[in-house]
Amino acid sequence: MEGARRALERLARLAAERQVPVILMMLGAGSGSRAAARDTARELGFHSVNALPSFRERLVADGVELTREEWRKAYFGRGDLPTELAHRAYADLLFDTLVELEMAPASEG
């Protein structure tokens, strides 16, 4: 975790120099090292987003049963590589987060 903390601190310095906000997206609330990374990111002023609820909602809306097998098939079809649906889910959530934080215009539709 020490190396991850140094990397996040370096990212915070670079982001501050360039006045660029940082958003940490995690799939789950995190425990252990994930929780430590999340807490460090928040401490450094990053925005932290748990993508898990959004991923779940997408499957439920599509009528997919929330089993581990269906989850992996939908979002991580080949090993740990995200599927197109997972990339789309992250992108949608990132955009929604940017709008919420007033860093992007709300879509007109």
C-alpha cells in the first residue's frame, strides 16, 4: 500500500499543478487495500465513486439474474478483461459523475 500511496500523492501533486480533478472509480466499496486506496484518495481531495450499484442496476434493468456467473459473463466475459458493457457502464457513470460535480454539461434530451 505504501507504493500506491506514493503514486496517489504524486498524482495529487500533478493534478493540482494542472488544476485537473481526479475521480477514483472502484467496483465495490472496498475492503483491505481497496479501502485504504479509497480513503487515501479522499484524503488527497479526489472524488471517489463506487460503480457497483450502477453495474447492478444495469443488469436488473436488463432482466439479468444477479448471480456471480451472470455478473462475470456480462461484465468480465474473458477472464478479468472488461466487456463492452462494462466499458459502457463505467463511461456512463463517469459522465453522470462529471455532471453531478458540475464538470460537464448535462445532456439535453
